Amino acid sequence: MQTYLVEQMEGDDVIAVRIINAPSPFKAAAMSTDRHVTLRTWEKDWIRVTDENRGHIFAYCFVSDGDSDTSERGPTKASGKPRKAQKTDQRAG
């Protein structure tokens, strides 16, 4: 197991810090908060996980109630396009 520094963030401010032993940074984020997380997509409330041995930093956010994807890879879109691009394509066609 790897040791990770897990910081709960509000914007750029650290509001909570924990040291977590976990098999991956994703699991460390989830274990630290007792909530489902996914890859960060610019939310104000997010989790920063630092692997201090390797110098890597990971960013996650909390999964909303409507999002059922809790895998390490994060949510994906069927077409691979952002939501706005999909809406634009639908209007044009």
C-alpha cells in the first residue's frame, strides 16, 4: 500500500487534510471522504491527492447524485464530445 496526502479543497483553499494508506490515489480520495469520487471537472469542492514519493498530484471531485459512474477512469460520453458540442450537433442536424 502507498501513502497519500489527501486534501479536501474548496476552490484553492485546503479545508481538511488526511494521510491515507491505499492501493491507489483514487481509493485514497474515496477512503478519506467516505464518498464516491470521480476525475475532477472544475468543481469548486474537490479532492487533491499527492503521492509524495513519486511527486504526482491527482484531482478528484465528488460524484453527484445523478452520476452513477464511480470507476477510476471517470465519466465518459458515447461520442467522446463535450456536452455542449453534442447539443450543438443535435440542433444543426
